[in-house]
Amino acid sequence: MHYNQAPALKVGDTCTKEAHMKKLLGATLLAAFCFLLLAASPDAKTPKPQYDEKGNLVRPADYRDWMFLSSGYGMNYSPAPGSHDMFTNVFVPRWAYQEFLDSGKWPEQTMWVVEDRGAESKGSINQHGQFQTDWMGMAVEVKDSSRFPDKWGYFGFGDTNKTSEAMPKGNPCWQCHEDHAAVEHTFVQFYPTLKPVAKKFGVYNQSREQVQEAK
């Protein structure tokens, strides 16, 4: 009786298959490594400012998912009283926040969102203090030296506008930040998590803590 036998596997065939598997594994690892590099590259960092064809800033989306820095109540840089006190909530993208923690500097294309919300004292079981209510508006500050000669641009958003034109050069917001901000154009003196970082890197302007009346 004769049996059909499979052809014997040659040593050369085994080596060829092993070499092929090594090449395949190497290509897979290389692709995974390139993917990680791409994910970590500056171009992959989000969110960043987006502009329409007119150069207006597109309203930042999902900013409440960003890093929350702090909240102020009834803050007013002018001695004149405002019409009513509001809460201001401040957010920055997490990637920009992390770079600030690592260097004490705000990277290009950092956005600051200052959200205004109404304040109420009477509601539900509350007996003292204030809590936040309706959205009232927001301002956005952008660091982008490729677009703004003075590095920082300022924008305002209401209920309906999807885009905002930058405030003119020399606007009051820009000048106030230029004259009084403790780190670049940001009021780090009012943010307890940022202040020690700025001091550690020697970028904190201590004189900006001096009590004064802003003009």
C-alpha cells in the first residue's frame, strides 16, 4: 500500500517564512510608531482656533470640555459699578494648559474662553451665597503671532453669532491685558493653579499684583 506524503519542508523554506514574518512584524510596529508620532505632533493637537474665509474666528465648540481654570464673581476692572454681577468661568484647551505646566509659556494658538453667566441667590433650598444661572455671553482671547501683529487677538460672542471679527488693534481689552496681566497677556494673578507654575519658571510679574485702579 502506498501513502501520499507531503513534500519535505526544506530548511531554506523555513528561513524564508521566518524572514517574511519578521518583515511583516517590523512593518506593523513601524506603522504603529508612526501613528503615535502623528498623534503627538503639534498638528494633531486640538482644539485650535478656526477662521472663516473673511478671517473671523469661528465660535469655539465644546469649550466646556477644556481645562477649567477658575471662576470669578462680580469682577470689574473699572471702579464704576456694573449693571449686575455675573460669574465668569475661564477655560483653556488641555494641550495648551499642559504646555504651560511644562514651560511656563502659552504656546501659539492657545485660546482662552471667558464665559459669563448670570447669578442668583434665591432658588430651591439655597439660603446664602450665589449660584450660576443662564449663559450671558463670552469673550475669546487667541495667541497667534502669524495672524495678529501684537500676538494676541480678542473676540466677543453673543447668543447667535457663529463667528466674530477681531477687535481693532489697540482695543481696550488688548491694552488692559498689556498693562496689567502677570504672564504675557493673561491674568495669571487671578488663577491659583497657574500662579505657582509661572513663579517656578520665573515668568511671573510680581508687580502686577499691586492693588491699583485699572484705566
